[in-house]
Amino acid sequence: MTIFLKQNTASQELILGPFVSSTDGLTPKTGLSIASTDINIWKTGSTSLTTCSTAASEIGGGNYCVVLAAADTNTLGPMVLYTKPSGALMVRLELAVLPANVYDSWFGTDVQDVSVTQWNGTAVHAPGTAGVPLVDIHDAATATIGTVTTLTNLPAVTADWLTAAGVKADAVTKIQTGLATPTNITAGTITTVTNLTNLPAAGATAAELAKVPKSDGAVSWNVTALAAINAEVDTALNTAIPGGATANSINERIAAIDDLTQASGTGDLAAIKTTIGTAGAGLTAVPWNATWDAQVESECTDALNAYDPPTNAEMEARTLVSASYFDPAADTVARVTLVDTCTVNTDMRGTNSAALASVCTDARLAELDAANLPADVAAIDTAVDSILPFVYRHYKITAPVFDASHNMTSCVITRYPTKADKVADTNGVVYNVVATYDLNGDLATYSEEGAV
């Protein structure tokens, strides 16, 4: 039996089976695992099989159910489905894919499409309204139309649709007979009117028409209209500009303005003029105020922002670029005059400190400049050797003490029997001595206080 399917429709179920054992060809096979690759489909017009989109699931007794996808039924016509799972014999289903309208009219509530496309092998006219056939009369000579009581959907009457050629002469005569034909109408002009009826209650009479102002330049306005207009204008002017300063009149406003602006007036402008004085003389006594301060500060701030000088914070933090600072080696200071150069030592030490001048003499500076200090120290060494009342000539002086005048008041002298003992700093005898020196660095006094 052929099973019918609806074209391009998903969720259509097919029962596959019963499957029987491939061993005896009789025993129903349960518990099979039927994958989509075990189900192959042949479609009309195809030369190969396609794999089913879904797998099958067991429903009992060796039967299995597969739910097709829309892609499985996308081709109209006969279709064959083959299922061969492992351990069971193949099951084959004969199918047919129908158009949706046919399937729904067979198995649903839809109606079979029987649209008329031809009459006696010839295409029918396209209808003006869907579902209504277009009917016309092919042979009017032999056709008879019965009584028509109602005509609907007639075409609209266009301009100049009815022409003189389309109206018979007797029809025109009949129309004229039904119309009034006054004999006193000549060429569209009414010459004499003897009676006017159905006029408005306040119809225009000769007296009323005389009141209408003339609008052309040939005839002047009538006296009544001009008098009315003049009266209205006079009333308006008298109200706006009375003889006296009437409240809210133009005269009152002008008088108030005069009082404000005239020097002899009592208004605000007169008072301001008096305060300012001639050539602004009264402004000299105007005090400075906070508003002016704020305005001046604002203008100064704008000027500084436009100039953009370094701020105090930038100068203290030295965050400006190096080129913005003064370079004493390369930059020139304007308006500085060189007085003199230092040529002698007194130029450097000055002349206001007598103590400095007495100590830092030219002779002593010359000694330092000539590097004579090592020789002077050697001379002191020789003097000490000649003064000490003992035959030992190997000693060292330690712990010297000097007073405020730079005189050594005491020291510790260690004597050694031999020079080798002095170098090794062994076998020495320590003495306490007191020595003084003059300003030239020469030994002045010496006394030995004995061995320690």
C-alpha cells in the first residue's frame, strides 16, 4: 500500500516494521538501534539515495517510528524508503508526496483546487474582481438583454461625455419645452425686471446702495460714508491725544517723558544728569565697589591667560623647560655695569675686617701659593731634634692640644731607641711635653714633663 505524504512538511510520522531477525527471518527484532544513516530515501527524478534526516525509535513488537523533516518530503511524486539496521532484514515502504492543497483536500478540510484556466482550450479572461468570472457578449446581434432594474458599478461620467452629436433633435425640443423662456432676455442681458421675488429680507434698495463707498477713481465716496469715517477717526484721536494729559493718553506719556529728560524736570533721567554733571565732573566722587573689583580682576585674569606667563608654582617647582631659565654662562643680564676686576688679594678679602686682613696677609698667601708648607714642617722637625735633651732621635707626636690663638699647649711624644722601633711602634717611651709657637710657626717655648 502506498502511503501519502504532504510536500515540504515536517513532523510526518512513518511506522517502520515489523523487523525480523536476519538469522531466521521470523523472530521480531526488538531493541534495535536504528540511526538516520540506516534509513535511505529515493525521490522522484533522483539517481541516488539520500540519508533520512532523523533516526527511528522503537514503539513495540519489532516496529519503529521515524519522524520526517521537511527536507525529506521536498520532491513531489513517488518515493521509496529503505531501512536496514544491523541484525534485522530490510524493510521497504512505498510512499507518494502530494501537493499541500491536494493532501489537505483528501485528508483535511481544504477544497480541491479546480480553477478554470481555459475555455475550449483557450485561456479565459483575467477577472476584474477575484473570484468573479468576466463575462461579455460575443454576438450582440442575436443576444437579448432582459429588463434591467438596477445597474451597479457603472463607470464614472467623464467631462464632455455627452456631445451634441449624441443627442437627437427631438430630445432637445422636449427639453426646451420644459424650460421657462423669457422673451426679454437678449444675448445674456436682462433688460427689464418687472418683479423680483424671493429676495433676502434686508434686500439691497436704492437707499442702501447709495451708502456703499465707491472704490473706483472716477466717483468720489458718498457724504454719509465719509462723515462716518471722519467721526470714528476723531473719536479715536481724541481718546489717544486729548487736549489735556488724560490718563493713559499719548499726551500724558509725552509729558512724562519730558519730565524725565529735561534738566528742569524731576524724573530719574534729570536726577542722573545732575549727578553726572558737566563733562562727567560728578563721577570723580563715585566710590570703588566690589562689582568693579570683580570686573577688573576678571579682565586682568583674561590678559594673563592670553599672555600665559610662568606661574609661581611652576617657578618654584622648576617644571618649565630648561630654555626658559637664565643661564649665567651664556645669557646676558641687561643694564649691569662691570666696575672692576680682582687684581690683588685685598680685592678678594675686603678691607672692612681687620682681623681677616691681619691673618690673611700677602706673605702667608704667597707661602701657600709656593707650596712651602712641607718644607716648614720639615724645619719644625729639625728644630725639635735639636732642642730635645736626649740622644734619641726617633719619636712621634700625638694628641696635640691648641689654644684659641692656635698655639699648641700640649702633646704626647713617644721616643724610640732605634728608627726600626719607631717604624714598628715598639719599645718606645712616652713623654708629656708642652710647646708654644709664634705667629710665623716657629717654636717659641718647650718643656718636658717626664715619662708617662
